[in-house]
Amino acid sequence: MARRRRRAKSDRIDGDKLLELLMRYYRGEAKVWAVLREPTPEQEDARRPSRELKRLTDEQTQHTNRIRSLLVLHNLRGGRVASGAWNAWWAQQRAGAPPNLQLEIDRELARLALVRQQIHAIEAQQRRQQNPKVRQLCSLRGIAQRGASVLVAELFGWRHFANRRQLGACLGMTGTPYSSGDTDIEQGISKAGNKRARTLMVELAWRWLLLQPHSELTAWFNRRFAHGSKRMRRVGIVALARRLAIALWRFLEHGAIPAGASFKQARAAA
């Protein structure tokens, strides 16, 4: 009974414990807890365009896939029609399709046109309101405006990292070791961070290998993972994404250019 009484929990006990920790933190014990850094209303609002753009891009893909599925269902092949050429292609093929299929695809094309119009509007807004950090990231070969805008909005625009470990934790790219008795295993990355930024960094890592072949990051990946199995390359690309994120953070915060990285022609000409 005494042990149960010692383990009693209530809002008052929790409140007293939190108050004690708060007093210790303000007395100078900085490591007593981790401080949550929340964005201001303005910083949160700045995230909206890039998040809406991602949602509209997914919707555009859904409409295109639905049109292709309808065509295949009626033995009509769209082939490799470019994303902006559906109306012209459909105007030539429309007469041979059943009447209800014609109407359904007409409606899909109308929704697709609206989505494209909204995508262009958001991209134009981003170009007009371009953040200096976005321009700095875009100067590197392999990073375009859309990816740079997401990184600044989700990661580098309002977060202040004290070291590379904090950056890795924010991305969810830190390890999750399990150690119990004689068992000591690595369970992979935690994925307990910003999913949008983590997904984008993995995509940028693949693009970095293609467009920055002479950088030290690419050379490191080629030495360690390029000749391994598919699984090892997948593991390696996550490790490269984490190293690339750290390199971009140092580039933005301290002006340290990633070793061996090349700039776009516009930057070189300037």
C-alpha cells in the first residue's frame, strides 16, 4: 500500500513538478528540459503557400491519372501526353469516345485547368515575395525555387539550430538505438521530425548526386554506397540527405559553400 501511495499521480503533483522544473530552468539549468520553439503567427502564415502548392500538385497528378485510367478503360491510349497538352490531344481524340466519357473527361480537364491556374498563381506569388534565403539556396545547382521555398518555410526560415544534432532531430533523421542487457541494435532513423522537409531532403539528395557530381558529398556517397545493394543505396541516400541538410544550413548561416559544389550559370556570370 505504501508503494502505491508513493506512486500517486494527480494534476497537483504534476503541476508542482513542472513549476519546480521551470524555476530550475530560470535559475540557469538550461538542460533541465527541452524548450519548444513555436513559430509566430506571421511565420506560420508564411508556410501556407508551399503547403498549398504541394496539395495542388498532388491534386493535379490525381486528375491526370484519372483521365489516363478512363482512356485505358475504353481502350484509348493517352501515351506520353505532356501535362500542358491534354486539351489539344483530347480535341483530336474526343470524337471517337463514347458520349458520357466525353463529358466526364471534359469535366476532369476543366478541374485540371483550374488546378494549374492556381499552381501558376502561387508560383508567381513566391517569385514576387522571394526570401533572401530562397535566392541563396537557388544559386546552388540542383535546387530549384519550389524546393528552396519549402526548406525555408519549414526549416531554415524561422528555426534556429545550435548544432547539427538539433537539425538532424528536427528532420527526424537521427538514429534510434536500442540497448538492453546484451542486446544493442540500431532501429533506423526516428522519423519523428518534419515530414515535409525530410521527404524533400531525400529527393534533393538524389538530385544532388546527378547535378553535383564533383562535390565532396557525392564523392562520399560513391565511396560508401554506390557499389552496394539497393538496400545499401537507400540507406546511403538518407545519410546523404542528412549531410546535405547540414551543409545547406551552414551555407545559409555562415556562408560556408558545400565543398566542391557548383553554382548556376546566372551566379557564375554575376
